[in-house]
Amino acid sequence: MEIRIGNGYDVHLLARGLPLFLGGVKIEHTKGCIAHSDGDVIIHALCDALLGALALGDIGQHFPDTSDEFKGIDSKILLDRTYKMITERGYHLVNADIMLLLQKPKIAPYIVKMRKVLAEVLDTAPDRVSVKATTTEGAGYIGREEGVAAYAVVIISQ
């Protein structure tokens, strides 16, 4: 059995009047991500972690923000396509651990749903997908509510 670890990171600026999608779930908020796709930083970080585990490049290489094909795309589609690249090589997800950095809104009410949505796309159980959230205590661009970021770590095995 071979085990691989990958990590990913994503960040987007926030702007008023845009929808906010995190972990495949629409979040009620006055601001959303400025992005070519739907701007879901959790899924983008998760895609990069999966790709990194097998040295397959990064999300921008596979789904460039210059392509009309990916304009406004639901990031769950990107995650599904990414995970197919992993399973086609004989690997499966052991677990994923995701950390979201966002000042507002509070994410706790959405975490269970995010875990279920992500697990469904990844064809695994929700207890193999951890989603946590924290603020930056008002510090930096995240603390000023100008942006959102996410880190993801995955373990995959063959």
C-alpha cells in the first residue's frame, strides 16, 4: 500500500453583492468571492491538495481562469473532475482536513452540510472530511473582511 499526502491553499477577495460558496454550500452573507469560477476557496484548496499528493500540478493548470469553460462554474464539478484524476490512478481518499479563515459570517451552522456535500463528491463518508473555521481576530485582509482563505491537507492511498 502506498500513501501520499498533499496540501493546498486558496484565497479570494470578497466584494458586496456576490454569492458566497464555501465547501459546496451557499452561505448567506452580504459579500462573496471575486473569482472566475464560483470562488469556493475550500474546494479549490482541496483540489490543489489532491493534485499535489500525486504531483499532478495545480488547479490553475487543469482549470485555467482564462478559459470560458470554467467561467462561473460550480466548484463541485472541478472537485469531481480532480478526484477522477486521483481514482483513475488507483488511489482513494483516506481523509481530508480543511481550515477556513474568514472573519464573518460564522460558519459553524454550515459545517455539517459542507462535510456531507464534500464527502458525496469524494465518494466517502463525512467522518473522513474535516472542515474547521477560524477568524484572524481582526488582523489583516481577512480580519478586515476583505478576503477569505482556506488550507487543505489530504491523505490518499493506493
